[in-house]
Amino acid sequence: MLLALDDISPVFNILASFFTWILLAGFLLFPGTFASWKDEPQGSPQSDILSVINHVSLYVIAFICTGIGACGMTWLWWRWQNNYIWITNRVFVPGCLNSLAGVVSTLSSVYGTQAGVFGVTETSTIIVTGSLTVICGLLVVVYEFWLTRNLKLEHDREVGVEMAGKHGEGVMRGKRLHHNREVE
């Protein structure tokens, strides 16, 4: 899998960055849709801004950005499903961190401007961002600590234990098995 990383086209790296970024953009737009200015008097700057925002539904734009990001990440997961290292590093970890940023942004907006009151929009936003945080986090755990670890153990049995040296160079440590006998 490590050697296959070199053969993955840079286009897929760019797409992974784009899809995780557009997901983050959608998550950061959601709190902008919360209506904290609805009680402002007519003619105030806040009510003027709110009337403009109501014409272009920021919620729909945020939802589209989030949908594009999630669909693109799912497609990349399917496309590179056999390269655990790539999808973990390029899709799941950034997706988890960006979703977590969406959760933090939503909570700070609700508690900072809404006095902690959750409406329908706020609730749906926290459900979407929280769900994607949990999903991506679980996928990181499964791929990094279970699937990749099992491959590493198999590799260590066949090749031997390889470790990073003092300056990052590869160093062989331990013994390996060669046709059911130890080789040093």
C-alpha cells in the first residue's frame, strides 16, 4: 500500500482536498443560517442584512456544499477502498477534523448568539455535523487501528520488523520467518 501511494494520481489528492474542504465550507456556512436577528426592528442594519439573506437561502447553499463534500468523500472511499493508508490520511482524518470544526462552529454560534436555544435549523446542523464526525472518527479507528495494524503484523511476520531510525531511515529489527524457519 505504501508503494501504491506513489501511483495514485495527484488529481485524486486534489479531489480529496477539494471534497473535504467543501464539506468544511458547508459546515461553516450552517451557523450563518441561524436567525438571531429576526427580532431586530425594521430598518436596522441587521434586519436589512437578514432580508437579503432570506432571498438567497444560505441553508440550501450550506446543504449543497455538505452534500457535494460527503458524496465526493464516499466516492473516493469506494474508488481507493483497498488502499487503507491513502483513504485514512486523505479522506477520513480530514473529514473527521472538518466535521469536528463544524460541530464547534455550530455550538459556538448557538451558545454565543442564540443564548443556547436550539431551533430546527440548529438541531439539524448539529445532527449532521456530529454524525459525520462520529462516522469519520469510527472509520479512522477501524482502518488505522484494525485493518492497517493487521497488515503490518502480517508484513512483520513475512519481512521482519522494520522501524524508523534516528533520522527516519528504515532499520531492520527482529527476525523474520522464511518458509517456516527463522532467517536472520
